[in-house]
Amino acid sequence: MKKWKRVLEVAMCLTLVVSLCACGNNSATNAEPTAEPTAAEATATATPEPTKAADAATPTPTTEPEPTYDFGGRVLKIGSYYDMTPDPEKSALSEAFAERIAYVEDNYNCKIEFVAIPDDYTATYITSVLAGDPICDFGYVMSYKLLPSLIEGGIAYPISDLGVFNFDDYKWRADYIEAGSYKGKNYSVLMKDPEIRYGIFWNKTLFDQYGLESLYDLYDADEWTWDKFKELAIAGNQDLDNDGTMDIYGFNERESFEWCYIYSNGANVAKKTNDGMTLDLSDNKVVEALTALADFKATVTHQSGWLGNWDDQIKNFRDGKVMMCLEEYWISYAYLQNADTPMTDEWGFVPFPKGPSATDWSCYGKEVAPQFMLNGIEDPEEAALIYDLITDIADTDEDWDDLLEAQLEVWANDAKTVEIVSDIYNKGLISINPIKGFSTLQDVVNSFFNDVKSGTSTPQTALETYQSQIDAALADIDNYDYDAEMQEYLITPTPEAQE
């Protein structure tokens, strides 16, 4: 996985020392590339019985020099709202990351420090950068905060300018990289992990109990469609005591239902551009998706929106009160596989059902959480190189796949979920919509969606009503005052902190 030519170029810029390393001194994560044979070696290999003179003349095979680094004791700080120090006991992925960090610290004279930032970590990033003293080198961030606000506001550094990261490297997730790209530059990275975005969690125990078709069988037969989804959502509703209230719901959804319909019909309508973004809701695939959504909302009794606490729907599914739940995959480890309050029923996961105009499955996402470099840090090239080194936790693509599969097995309830989730991220079926970062535009689009979902307007009529507002919001993106927004985030020190 090493990219020694690229690393050597960076090393020269950093005036780092290059030395030869014996093959026996290489660690597993620092394997040197095999040297190509010289002409003399190739000739000697082809000769069945080389003479002693030929043997003596054959040069000893050499390996390409491996750079050694001395970062002078630099401390690379990685910030988040919680301590992100990898726990080797948690998973094979965390263990590999912890071991790699220790190796880099021991061999390259540096230290990796994970900084827990209390309160509003975004405001802390902004305040520290504007004060000329960034709180960390890299920071956890929600993609809709990064793009466009922290980029346009001068808080995020364009790491693609450094020439350190190879964004095509297998260790990076393409959707994370894409989510942090804006106006021709990239601002974020994140090591591969097996977490994906929205899909349908289903209670296999309840499906068996009430004789409903297996979603795995439907998925394998390519029959997991909007019509079948609607049919099962209705069949799953159970009023066990006939009091007019569902004791078990066939389906619930907390948010992003409309976007899942749109993207599952093959309509990737939000595009980032050099001016901001474009949004085409007039696509026939969008009209088809929203028509089906409006029909579902009007004819299928289900739980929708927040039910008091934001995670009530998730808990209802976990507790066997709902048969299918639209959610992002992180609930698998945060709620369903949680050691303290695990889901006792058997569960599985499938993509959102496929629309009639789609050619493949879709995994819609409103956001991801990569890491970005704060503007104004000391020697950003050096910081990027250290970060690149600590994320080289596997030597081959196969080793990476093994680590991801092991992690996914911890998060999943069965082998089929592992297969499906792996297929989603390996095939690049995840689409991150950037609209959430453009709040004015999102507000208009949400009003448009609400009219459709409530039955107030057809998709066509609603679009006619809101198109001028959508166009105005798109046109205003380039004129937005991001500097003023950054000032709104500033944290004023308390008198006690100033003393």
C-alpha cells in the first residue's frame, strides 16, 4: 500500500532523512516493494547451470530505500466531541489502528493525541482558528457543517493542495472523500469503515411469527420493490386487542423518507458545482418517486416523524413494536447490538426497495462524519504526512477487506446483513446529498416535500409553486456571507477563563 515515490517527494519537502533499511527490519505495515531484477539477474535466472564466475558477477538484489522520518517530537492532535483514542479490545479494526499509531510514534518521533472537545465542538474549531490558535490539527466534523460553511468561512484547509494524500488509495472510502470535495478541492478524509447510510432494518422474528415474506428472499430475487414494501408495511400492522390502535406497526421512519424514494428510483438530483450546487426536481424519476411516496403516506398507517424523543422510533423497533424501520446503519451498534440494552429479536438489513426506474440498489445519506484539517495549523504538510502514516493499518486490499468484515460481523446480526452491507460499500452505492449544508435551499425543498406528503399538492403542482424559490436559493449560494456566519459561532470567554 505504500506510495514511496509520492512519500519521498513529500519527504524532500520536509527535509526528512532518507536511509536504507535492511529487509529483516521491516514491520508488517511497512513492507518494501519488491525490486525488479537487473538484466544480469534475469540472465542468470534463465541459465540452467551458471558458472562460478557468473555467480560472482551477479549483483546482490537490492530494495528501494525506505524513508525514515524524524518529526522532532511533534504532537498531532485529532479532535472530536468525544475521545476517539482507538480501543484495541473493541475490534480488530481498532486494534490494528492502535498498533499502527504506536508504530508511527515509536519510529518517527511523534505523538498522536486525541482531544475531547466539550460543548459545541464546531464553535470551538471556528473560535480557535479565527484566534490564530487551532485547537487541533484534524477534527471530526459533520459533512453538512464542513460543506459549505467551514470551507467558505476559511476554517477548513484544502488538503488536496498538499499533494500528500492519494485519495484513490484503497484505505479511503470514496463516499467520504466525495462528501468533503467542493469547487475542485478536497477538504476531508476518513479511513475505511463498514458503516453505510439509510436502509430498512427488519424484525425477522416478527416476520416469521406473522407469516410475512422474507426480505432477504425478496432481495435475492430482485423483487424488493416499492409495491412489495407497501404491501408488507400494511400486512405488518397488528391491532392485537382490537382497540383501534396498532400494537405493532409494520413500518416507521424518522426522517429522509422522501429522499430515499427519490434516490432509490435512480434520481441523483443534487450536484455540486464550482458555483455551489444544482438541484433538478423536475426529473421524471423524481415525480414518479414522490407520487409513490404520497400514495404510501395516504394509504399506509405507520409511525412517522419524531415521537417525542428523537430516538423513540429506533427504540420501538429495537423493542419489537415495529416490523420495519428506515434508519442509518449506525443504529446497529448503537442500539440493536448495544451490550446494555440489545434487541432480543432476530433482525436483518436490506437496502431501501428499488424503484421502477432504478437499475441498482441505492443507499441514500444526508451526511457523513469525516475528519478535516483546521486552517492555520503549524506545517500542514507534516501533519498530513503523519495522518497518512497512521492510517496505513493494512498492507493489502485483502487485509483491509478482512478488517472491515470482522468489524461488520460485530455490528451485524447475521451473515446476510454482512454480505449486503459489504456489497453496498464495495459497489459504491452510497450517495451523500449535500443539500443539508445549504440551509436556505433545504428549507424551501422541505416545504415542497411537506406539501406533497400531506396531499396538499401533487408533485407537479408543488414544483410549480416552489420552483422560483428553489431557483432563488440556488442563485444566492454564491452570495451568502459565510464570514458573518463564522462570527455567529464565536465563543466569548467567561471572566473566569480569562483570568
